[in-house]
Amino acid sequence: MKELSNSQLTEMIRKRAADTGNVVLTKHAKSRMKLRKITEAEVHATLRNGRLEDPPELAPNGGLTATMAYFYAGRKIGVVVGLVETDGLPVVTVLCIKQR
């Protein structure tokens, strides 16, 4: 995946997350969502409206990992995403959910 600025990466995540078909929730993320009582709607709102919390990191698979954060219903939610390109388009994979 090519190098992107934080604002470019934020926009890419927001744009791809606009279609829920581009977002994949891992088993671990679903487990964390259940534990923290966070809904899929809250995860999607975070991806569509949030901001990068930390600079992205290069993942072993050649993609990027980053955390999007957003205040939703009075609480801060962090969504750790992995981005890899499939057929030239990035797929947003939700790896973990944080509540702060």
C-alpha cells in the first residue's frame, strides 16, 4: 500500500466505510464489541466520522494499521483498523475495539 498522509488515510477510511460491504469485522473485534457493549452502528459511525488517533503503522502483510477515534453517545470509541488492497481497492478490516 502506498504511503499516505494522515488526512489522506482518514479520508480513505471514511470513503470506504461509507459502504458497510467494505468493512469486515474480525472475530476478535466482535468479541470486544460484545464485552464493551459497542454496536456495529457505533463502529461504522466511528469509521465514517472519526479521526486518526495515532500515526498509521506498516503491518506485516504490507497493509497499514491505524486507530480511528470518535465520541459517540457520550463515550470515546477507538476502532483499530487494518487496510489492505484487494483488486486495487482498500478493504477496511476492524481488528479491535477500544473504549476510553
